[in-house]
Amino acid sequence: MKITKKRFVLIALFIFPLLFFLVLSTGVNNFKKLPVLTQEVKDIQQIDSLSSISFKDRVNVLCFVGKNMDQIKGGVFNLNQKIYKEFYGHIAFQMIAIYPKGNEVDALLLQDKIGKFTDLTKWNFIAMSEENIQSLFQSLKTVDVLDQDLYSHNVYIIDKDLRLRGRNDDKDALNGLLYGYNMNSVAELNNKMEDDIKVLLYEYRAAFKNKRKADRKKVEL
């Protein structure tokens, strides 16, 4: 049968989307996962047994905002606009800001400023002793340090299993290891952190789909 130009167009319109779908569906198990850089980060409830907040079963963005929150609010606003607003609609997502006890008033003022533009349902500000802040930070096992105010411009991705996620092939980082993302850099939040959180969320989504398929097969058997 002779294939006319019109028939070719109709076939292409049907076949190409089908091929694209097949490539995506067969590639679920082959996508690149977000590297694990630290295996066992301390959970907040390990440090403070009375805390209602936990890293477990959540995709967490963790930041250390220190004592002088008014001075670092620009970076927090960047984080809010570029990361929190992008992902807070996901059920398992949460943002956690750690600050030293005694600075509750400053923390409330910062939340008030952010809250004028944002639903803060998944923004958790947590006060800790200086000792506990250092303990949590050190459990990340990064090359970063907290300054004298217990602040870091870097923010971190902690997965559902208390593991620090990041990059091991980043061209801008020492030895390629990107442990945290600079909240003062809109470009880094946009081009690196946002993409990496999407990879992690897709990783969990794909794992969930695979589990459902496996469960169906067991039922059929």
C-alpha cells in the first residue's frame, strides 16, 4: 500500500506519542537518583524527645537561621519563594528552620514577614539549645560550618530515611560534593536545589508505582 503524505502525517501523530510514552514508562527504573551523601542524620526527635516534628517519612529542607534573623531574612525569603512555594503542596514535604533558644521573638517576627505572602503550614521554626544545634548540624557530616551565631547560608535536603541528599558530581563544589545549597543565590536555588528536589520526589513516586505493580502481581498469583 502506497503511503501518501497525508497518511504519513496521521501515522506520525499516532506513533510518536506512543513511542514517547513507552520510553518514559520503561525508563522508570533507570532514571538517575539523587545521591546519598550522609547515611544517618540525627532526627529532631532524637535530640528533643518532646518535639512533634520529625524528618522521618518526609522530604525535608533544613536550614539553620541563627540568632540574627533580621540580617539573614533575604536568604530566607529566597528560599521561601523559590523552594517552599514550589513544593509545599506535596503531602510529604516540609521546611524546617533551626534557631537558638532565646530568639523566639525574632523567629515570630520573621514568620510574620514570610506569612504575609505565604501559607506557613509546612514551615516549621524550631528552637534548640546551642549544644543540640551543633549536634544536629554535625550529624550532617558536611564540610560546612556554622558561624558564631549558629547560622549557615547553606540549606540541606534530608530524605524520608534520615539521609542527606545532594550532588557528587557538581562542577562548582569541592571534589564534586554539594552537601547544601546557598539560599543567598537565587540561581543555585533555581538551577540546582529545585531540580534535585524534583528528582527525589520522582524517585519516591516511581518506587511507589513499582510497589503497587508488585502488589498487584502478588494478588493475581
